[in-house]
Amino acid sequence: ALAASTPARPVRFARTAAAPREKRRWGPPLAPDSTQLPKGCLVGEVVSTAMGKTVNVDVTRTRVVPKYQIRRKYSRRFMAHDEAEECGLGDVVRISPCRRISKRKNFVVQEVLKRAVRGL
């Protein structure tokens, strides 16, 4: 009689079979392989290759100054991870965001778009 008068309690956390987790790979992240570019990709020129497996990429953007209606160049340097150490000075590269690798390195080199002329 008591069980019939009390309402059934709703199940808050239904137990389901756990989905198998993907294997986590340790080490530096790789550039995405998909054909679509991830959000936050930047294109810039390599200005330094002095550090091991790291390149310094100068990204230049233009912006219109509203008051004078002129275009102004703004540039910023990003450190990017270059696992194969294939980038050289003057190369134009595409960098994509990834997890933080070090204090100032949050990008990985996705591809080299244009090689600089060397050996002159």
C-alpha cells in the first residue's frame, strides 16, 4: 500500500556503457589533416629559425583607420612549432592554433606555402 502511494523517483544519472576513449598521443601536436582550415589559421613569413623545432612567424594585417580612411599595416610575431624543421628564413607559412606547447608557443606550422630563394 505504501509503495503504490509514493511516486517513482526520476533517475538522475542513467548508467550507460562508456564509449571507448581515443588513445591520447603524447608529444607535440600535429597540424590538422582536414581540407577545411581550422578557425584561427594565420599566414606569415618566417623571420627566425634560431630555436630548435621553433620558428618565429611575422603575421602582417591591414586595417582601415576610420578617421582618415587610409589602410595601415599592423604586424605581430608568433612562435610556431616546426617538428620536421623544414622552414627556412623568408618562407611563407600557414600556422594553425593548437594546445599550448610552451609559455609563448601556441601554434604549429601546417604547411609551407612558398619557399624563399636561397643561395644567392
